[in-house]
Amino acid sequence: MSAPHDAGTPAGGGAFAVEQLSPDFGFYLRTTELLAEARSPDQHIEIVQTPLFGRAMRIDGCFMTSERDEFFYHEPMIHLPAITHGDVRQALVVGGGDGGAAHNLLRYPQMQRVVLAELDREVIDMARRWLPAVHRGAFDDPRLDIRLGDGRAFIEGCEAQFDQIVLDLTDPFGPAVALYTRQFYRACQRALKPGGVISLHIQSPIHRGDTMARIVASLRGVFGVVRPYLQYVPLYGTLWAMAMASDSADPLALPAAEVDARLARHGLTDLQLYSGATHHGILSLPPFVQALLAAPAQPVDDGDSLDEPSLAQAAGALRLVAG
């Protein structure tokens, strides 16, 4: 179990956590305290206090989520595909140990079951204790079914089918590449009910454009409908990309007024980012992204590696610089 961490706690007011996104690009965030950390067999997890975003979780040196900006990521990741589907009752989250994706799915009154397939129990334990503003009690909802272990193995061996699958994963380097391949997406397709939807983050067109294009090419090799969309995520320090895929459901076919009507029917009237207007706004790709995704790209297959320089940064402990 993790415990509050005192040694090495940043002095009040003048320390910044640094995250390098590529050899030439990165950002910093002021931190005032390292609240907790744990090293599981799989990764290094930290909870830090920040004046801007409140408590934030880092895994292997990368910011994952925070109390005050999580909606920039979770709302478009969950609600755009869920509203496009229209009647999600069975959902699966692969990864997502902070509980934010599960919370947003469980807000749908007709939701019967959400399976959370998370590799690392320590991530769940840290989030449950330190990030209640992110999971908002989702871990205690009787509709949540937590399955610990490898997400790919779970999907490949799962006999159940789902209306919605959310791939809330770490970045595609090391063993995680296996969760970004055409073979894995075919397994996800088999685990979806007819008309089912899947969503995932696909990196950034700013500093990981080649990787983003390869992930989209992999999705297009499996699903009939693939819709990338863009959202700035403050904690990630850049414009971030996501995608929804399906054999038949298309978010572009849904008028803004119908999006708002469906949100109202589900009682989702207090979202901070997602609405009928933003539904179409984030799906409207600027020309440079359209060009990026129109160019030929090699899909990712089992056994491939992603050689993007920005994915080769050494993960490490909290890096601090004095203000």
C-alpha cells in the first residue's frame, strides 16, 4: 500500500514538475507537495499537489489526470461515443484506473454494468484514496466490475459483448504497443455488440503526428467508421487527439440539437465541456490534421515498435526545478 511521502517534498511555492514531451518540447507545472508515491511491479505512481489543478496523478513521470482538468479528457472520451450510440447499457474500460471514465459511464441511468479492466491494483488504490474528485465514488458503485490483469488478454478471452469500449491507456511505447495494433482492434470489434462504439486517445498531432497517423490507419483497417477528434488537455500541455470507431455509428450524422436532446434525456445537463456545439466543434479537423491523416501511413501490427523520438523519453521520478 502507498503512504504519504515526506522525503523530498518540494518547498512551498518555488518548485516545478517538468515533463518532456519530445526532445524539443515540454512543459512545467508548479507543485507544492508530493502527497504519495508507490512503485508497483509495473510502474511508478505519484500523487502531487498543484495550485492550478489540485491533486494530480503521474505514472512513470507522465501526468495522467488531475482534479480540476479531468473533464477536458474524460467528457469527450466518454460522452461523444456514448451519445452517438444512444443507449449504452454495457460498457468496458481498459485501463482507466483513476476511475474518471467509469464515473462518467455510470452517470447514464440506463447503464447496467461497467467492467474496469486495469492492469495495476496500485493505480486504483492510489486513485481511490487521493482522487475522489476524479472517480466521485465510482469504485463503490455496485454496477462497477473491476477485473485486474492484462487488458488485451481480458478482451481476447471475454465472451461478453459491450455497447461501448473505452481504451483509457498509457502511451504506445514498450509493452503498451500491443494495445494499439490492428490485431487488438479486431479483438475489440468482436467484443462489441452490433452498433457498438469504441473510443481511445491517439496521441497529439503537434509532436506525435506520425504515431497518431499510424494509429488511425490501424483503426481504419478494422472499423467501417473512424472519426478522429481534437481537444486541448491542459495537463498534457498540448493539443490532444482522440478517436471514435464503429462498424455503423457515425457521430457526424448526429445533429447538434439531437446531441443536446439526448444529454437532457440522460440527465447530463451539468457537463463542463461536451455539448451539441462542442460535439461538432471537436470533430471539425483543421486542414493540417486532415492532411496528416490523408497521407499514407503504415498500420501498427503485432511485433511492431513505434520509433517516434518523443516516445523514447526515459521515464523517471518527479523532476523538479527551482523557480
